[in-house]
Amino acid sequence: MNRRQFLRAGGAIAAAGLAPSIARASAPGDGVRVGVIGTGVRGGQLIGFLNELPQFSVAGVCDVLPFRLDEARTLAPESVAATDYRRFLDDRDIDAVVIATTFSEHGQIALDALDAGKHVYCEKTMVKGVDPALEVLAAAGSRPGQIFQTGFQYHSSPLYRRAAAMIEAGEIGDVVAIDCQWNRNGDWRRSVPDAKYERQINWRMYRAYSSGLVAELSAHQMDFCNTILGSDIASVQGMGGVDFWKDGRETYDNTHVVCRYRSGVTATFTSLTANSMDNYRIAVLGSEGSLILTTRRGWLVPEAAPNDGVDLVSGASVADGSQSNWRQTANRAARRIDAPDSDPTPDALSDFSAAILAGRQPASDVRVGALASIQVQMAIDAMDRRAVVPWQADYDI
């Protein structure tokens, strides 16, 4: 049985009604009781957001590091605390799990949670490697009553949804290329209270646990490109290395990835750790205009733009200031996209709860996660081999 047959078999099982029952059915008006697995920096942030959303109740926290677990207890003092995530899987009063562990652990935890009948919110990138991605995809597909959301929060961002709608409506014409970057200036390390915790805290530096910058940063932008292009990936190539931070890390400190889609569009993804010029940016270039996106703001730059506007850097009026929603860039005026300027993570979590209560899969579903996971692995393979890595037919999902 090849991968595609395996996935179809999973769907047939679901259609036959053989998926396991969900531990505790949530109904409209009920809160979703959540166990958070992995309570480091991101897990702690998620607990904070969950505490602010009335549709959730943090019922459990789990981490293998004792001081991380202690921190989580202060954020969710009424929750059950555990060092083994399977403690939550046996608890029928917990509806869902949020997975925020090291990247390498996502796949097995997700499979175990699905087997236990839980809804799953799995932080990006969903899983490490092609085979685990297809395995989780098949497992989730065989359990349609369970909700699986991949934690690409920009998938839920009002700004990014608005930008996608503008592209679909043809406001920039045909998309011809996309240029993405996420640059920082710093070693990406976190302080370690004891040397014995080095690999557990700075897991992003080590190949056994992480795929580095591509998985942690560029994957968000890959997901957006996949969403707006609606086209299959043809090939991935790239270059990278440990060229600046000579500190024992194994994952690259700079990455340059080129993804070619079957539609003919090429998307580039750059991530640096030694120069933060322009930090985060996505530029979607169209035949009639461009969209420039940061994490929280966006601008439409028509090919034929009005002459008056506001300077992008200083904010000063270029002409009479009568159009304060226009900014000047490269001799063109850019119109600000009207969308909320806020962290989209609460929106993503709200999408998760809404999907659970409505009994429908979310926009950022398991297929979205699997596609980005495969794309990330292709990028790592391309950089390691210094080669063009083609999409394989048995990846088709």
C-alpha cells in the first residue's frame, strides 16, 4: 500500500463509522477543557491567551522540566499538573490538548491524543519529517469527529484573511512572484539555569529536535503562500549554513529557500540571525499591483498609484495629506489595508473552539499542517544536499 492508498483507507474507515468516540462531547454553551502539553515560552503564552478566552478552561498542564511546570502552575493554579502527557489522555474530562513541545515530539503526541479521542491544537510546524506528516494526516482523517488544528495563527489573522480575499478578488492582478523574509539580529539562544538543560531549552539549535529557522519562522510564510496560490508545489531548492554563530549549534543560522509552484509562481524565503533589516515582510507581487505585509500591518501598492500619500518611513505627508491612508514607497503610494492590528493567536484559538462546538474542521486543518511539514522537510533536504528537491507523487495529499 502506498501513501495515497493509506490516506484513502483512513478516510474509508472514518466513513464506515469506525473512529473512536470523543471522550467528552462539548455542546454549545460548554467550555472546552484543555490540557496544555509543553509549557515553555510558547506554551506559557498560549496558557495566557486561553485564560482570557471564556470558551476555554485550562484543566491540565504538562512539562518534563520541573521549573517549567512550576511556572505553568502559577498561570493555571486549578489545573492538574503532570510530567507525562498521557495523564491527560486518560482523563475523560479533558476535551482537547494543545501541543507546544519541542518540534520533534509533535508527531507522537498528536497520534496518541487522536487515539485517545481528543481534539488537537498542534503548534506549527505540525510534525518533523514527511512520513510523520502523512501518518498524522491519515490518523486525523480517520477521525472526522475530532478537530485537528495546526497552530499557524496567521491563518486566522483578520489582516491575512483580508489580504487573501483581496488577492482572490484580483486587486493585484495575477500573482507573479512572492518574496518573504524574517530577519533578526541575535543568537536565538535562551538562558539556561543549568547546563544539563541546554538541549532541552535550546532545542531549536539541534537537529535531533528541530529544523531550525525554516520550521520556526519561514513555515508561517510558506503557509500563507500555499493558501493564496492554491497550486501544487513543484520543487524546492535552497542554501544555508552555520556561518555566523560558531557556538556549537547544528541548525543553520541563515537560510535561503526558493519554492517553485506548478502554476509558475516562485516564492522565496529568507531568514537571517545576524541582520534584522526590515525584520518580517511578505511581498506578493502581482501584474497590477503588490501587497506588502508585516505581522500586523499591510499595504496595497498599485502599479498605477496616486501621487499623494504619506512617507512610509517618517509618516509625513507627501502632498496635502488629504489621503492619510496612503503612504509613499519607491515613488508609489501605498494604501493601508484596513484590518485589526493585534496578535492573531487569540483568533486562532477562537477558531479552534468554534470548530469543536460546531463539529467542523478549521481552516488551518491537518492538511494545511501536513503540506507545510513536507515543504519544510524538502527545504532542509535541499539545503543539506545543495540540490533541487522535487515534489514526489506519493506526497500528494
